Amino acid sequence: MSGALKKSTNLTGLAVSVNPRVELSRLYDRILRLVSQMPEDYIYRKSIESLVKERTDIISQNESVAAIEEKINQGQMEELILHAKNELNLAQDMFEYKPWESLIEKAPLHQWTWPPHK
């Protein structure tokens, strides 16, 4: 064992993960599988694939949880797991709603102007 076992994240409501490396890897794999079904030129797919592949490489190259946390530099592994779960939920919503498809009807002429047009 490389060190003492972590007993707390010191973050209210965020429990310690028993095997954070495996859990995070599985979440990232699920995200990659899901976004691979989206159009290749869709910006959300490009962004998430890039981020998740970079982080997957870090996880595969490092056995130590501390090293992974240091290299990703976005908090504790449990926080990364929470972020990955949220990203997976977002990716599922994006896949369901298909925002890359054309609108059903034409958008109003001044939809994005401010102040509102009369």
C-alpha cells in the first residue's frame, strides 16, 4: 500500500470512493461511447472527447490517485467522479435532444437581440 487510506474528502456530502481510478475510468469510457454516436463535427463532441481522452491518458499512465489528482488539477478524485457523472448526464440529454439537428420551425427574426424588438 502506498500510504494511509483516505477516510474523508472533507467535503460535506461527498463520500470517499473505494476505487476511484476504476470508477472514473468507467465513467469516462461511458462518456466516450455516448459522444461517439454524435456527429463528428459537433463542437460538444469534439470538446468532450478531447478532455476525456486527455484525462483517460493521465489515469492510465498513473497508478497513484495523488498523482492523478495533481496532473488533472481539478480537485479530489471524488470531485472528478462527481463531475464525470454530471457530464455523462449532460451527454445523455444532448444525445436525446439532438441540438445539432435543424429547428422544426424557423426561429423568430429578432430572437437574440436586446432590448427586445417590438
